[in-house]
Amino acid sequence: MITRTFVSRTSAGAPRAGAGGHPCQGLYHAPKGARPKVALIATHYQIDFSEHYLADYMARRGFGFLGWNTRFRGYEWNFRLDQALVDIGVGVRWLREEAGVDAVVLLGNSGGGSLMAAYQAQAVDPTLSPPIDHRPVPGVDELPAADGYISLAAHLGRPDVLTAWMDAAVVDEFDPVATDPSLDLFNPENGPPYSAEFVERYRRAQVERNHRITAWAKAELARLKEAGYYDRHFTVPRTWADPRMVDPALEPTDRKPNTCYRGPVKAANRSDRGIAGETTVRNWLNMWSLSDSPCRGETSLTKITVPSLVINATADTGVFPSDADRIADALASEDKTRLDHAGDHYFLEPEGARDAVADTIAEWLAAPFGGGR
């Protein structure tokens, strides 16, 4: 049996809303009648992790699991890393001070991988600067450090994954149809299979596209501020176009070809749904820009020295083994393990994948931290 406790708290600069809601909310999963000694906390940039798919699995194995949300749940376009880290700190403190656990382990799942890495990095070496025109958030330099770190089907950060998935053939950000045929992933003359020369040009063009948006965002922010405005919304079209999604010969895995998280790649890329699909000038600089965003994982990972586990899902259609390799290589911990695990991004397939990955995590946790109870 499992008990689920609703946890809600205010945070620095984020009081309880007039309608009654708290900015930080989540569910604490634990074995009924037990007080776990070890607990995991999982948080994402904007997706609701309160009922995370591994929560019950880990509770049944004797561990606590706090599925935790910051003030930015559902509000990615307004995201600020410094405020989010303070909110995660609220959850870490709750685990120690109220749930009574001895060891807190950060679970960096999917996009949460770089977010939780940023939390630990700031906790051990506070160097994060506030966004443009903002003061530091109270408490951002006093975060309680965690005792372990797990990267599960995670990528290297919001700017990195966006750029890897960006359609390099886009020539006008305000015209989703405008295309450079020589870089069109879906132009049969280019492949698949894609040549090494095409992939190199494509990757270079993806980076250039990110930098072009950043240059425009900086100029636009200056124009807005001069006119007395704070920000503006815009969209980033066609962000389901990683060559690996289409050509299975590029970084071979167990994944289904021509598939991404939103189904067939070509259709998804031409839809109105995608990462960074709703952003603002300031949000682009805070979250998505390769040159300006603090949401890139590798720098943070170099500050993580606690025991660490990196798990790659072998049938993932959006995160790839090279991402797990780079994460493992960047981690500063001397006690780190890198594993491949059968499963898609959410371990829905094959049958039993979630039980299997929960067993792996539980076995790994036992070495540095002992059992959950």
C-alpha cells in the first residue's frame, strides 16, 4: 500500500494566489506506515510531475518520492531558472525537515535532467546571475544540496535539445512555410539516408538558426524597452526535425524510425505543437538561447560530485545514447554509473519496463544510501 500526501508551499517572491493556490505543489508517495530514509524528488521546467510515472514504483520499493512542481508548471513561457531553483529548494527542505528523510536524491528525468543538475550546481557553488533587469531571488545562494543525482532519459538542456530538433531549412521565423530546399529534411533529394556532408551542413544551420533568433531577440528587447514595453510573445515553428528521427542509420538504437514524441515526424514538424512553440523575447534568452540561456546542463554537471546514475532509454525517439554519454562524461562525480535500459522515453514499452527501471534505480540507491526504509 502507498500513501500520497499533498504538499503545497509558498516560495520566495511567490506568495499564495488570491484564488487560494500555492506556487509550489506536489505529491509525496511513500510506503504506507513507513518513514523512508531515502527519497527522490523529480521536477520539470513546466510539466506536472506530481504524479510522476515512477512515483508508485519507487514507493513500493521502500523509497519516498516527491513529485514536485515549481511556480512555472504550465507557464514555460514565463520561466526563470533562479526562481525555479528556489522552488525546488522548498521541496528538498520539506523532505528533510517534514518527511524526515536522511538522504535526498535528485531525479532528473527528461527535461528535468538539466534543471536538477542546475539545482545541485547552484547549491554547491552559487554563481547564477538573475535575468536582465531583475534582482537576485532571496535564498538562491542558500539552497540545500542533495545527496545524489539521477539522469533518466534526459537531454543536455533546453537550448541543446531545441537546437538538435530544429528544422534547419527554415528561412523566415515569421513564415512557417518558407524553406531552403537544400536543407529540407523531407526533400527526397537529400535523403534518407543522409550523407555525412548533409548532416554536417544541417547541424551547422541549426546552430545558426538558434543564434539568429537570439540576435533578433536582443534587438527586439532593446526596441521594446526603449518604447516602454517589457516583453512580447512570438512562436518558433518547425521543431520536430532531428535527422536521427528520420534516418535510423544515424546513431542506431531500438527506436521506431520516422517517429518523434508527437508521432510521425513530418506531420509533427508541420503542426502547431512543439517545444518553444510559445515563448517571449525574454523567455528565449532565459531558456532557449544557446549563447545566453543558463539552462544548459554540461556546465552544471561539472559541479556535481555526489553519487550519480545515468540511464539511457534504448528506444527513445527524442533523446539518444550520445546525450547520455555526454551527461556521464560531464559529471564530476567519481562514483557514477552509465546504463542502457530497454524502453521508450516514458518506459511504457516493452511490457514491464517501468518495473525494470525502478528495480535498477532501487539497486543503485542501496549502495551509497542503503535501503529506502
